[in-house]
Amino acid sequence: MTTTQCPDDYHTMSREQQVNLIRLRTGHNRLNAHMNRKFKLAPSPTCACGQEDQTAEHILQRCPLLDEERKEVWPSPIPLQTKLYGSRQELEKTTTFITSAGLIV
């Protein structure tokens, strides 16, 4: 018996976009907070802005160093949940933001 499934928004994205999203969703990424706590590869979990730990939530929502890029992608505030689990359009905005910010997650 075979079943035909319609791919959801996440599964229709490129492999690179999927990888970036899953790393942001799970917290297993190359941001300072994870690299410092898990592997001791970053000297500190703190973001370059110095305000808080560099986590997915911090870079997507609050980092002052990324305000300009964030406002270009999301002119009005969007909840983190939407940025990570929203429609394909929202997911593409998130991956565009990561790329335009020069981040490697």
C-alpha cells in the first residue's frame, strides 16, 4: 500500500533552508550559547552585542546589532513562533534574514 502525501511548507524548501530552520528550532546550532555550553568552542555564550546570550531567540527577536536587517525582513514585529513554524513565506523570511545578517547557524 502506498500513500501520497502532500509536502508541507517546510519540506518544499531547499535543503540549506531546512537545515538552518531545524538548527534554529532545536538550539543545536553554531551560535555562541550552544557552542560555549556544549563544546566549549566559543569563549563566552554572550552575543557580540553584549546584552545577552546569543541564542536563536535573541538574534531573531532582540539583538540590536541586527535591528536593520530585521526591520528589512519584518517591518513590523512578528512572534518567534511564526518565524520558526509559520507559513512558507514566513520561513523563507527567516532564512533570508539569517543569510543577510551573515550568520552561520
